[in-house]
Amino acid sequence: MINRTKLTLEKVSFDPALFSSELLKAIKFLLINELEELAIWFVNFIQGKPQLQNVKFSASEQ
């Protein structure tokens, strides 16, 4: 599930709103260990992508 999530996020990364929406869905459904992996991936992925710098990795964000 984590690999599919990363692939989806990569595909929608052109649109910060869509990226945020997909990220929120992932946060709600992934297991704890998958969330830890996704968090590390997220930090690395958004580096050098100014359009995604305001996206937060948090379940409380809407």
C-alpha cells in the first residue's frame, strides 16, 4: 500500500491541493510503520519543489 501511495503522490505533485488531499487520505489509512516511512519519503520528496513547500504532513490539516 505504501508504494502505491507514493506513486499516486508523485503523479499528483503538480497540484498542491490535490497532493494535500491524497496525502491526507494516506495518513488516515496507512499503518503506523507505513506512516513513518511515508513521512521520511515526504520530507525528501518536497525538497526542491517550491509548489509543495506549504503542504503539511498532518492528519489535522484539511
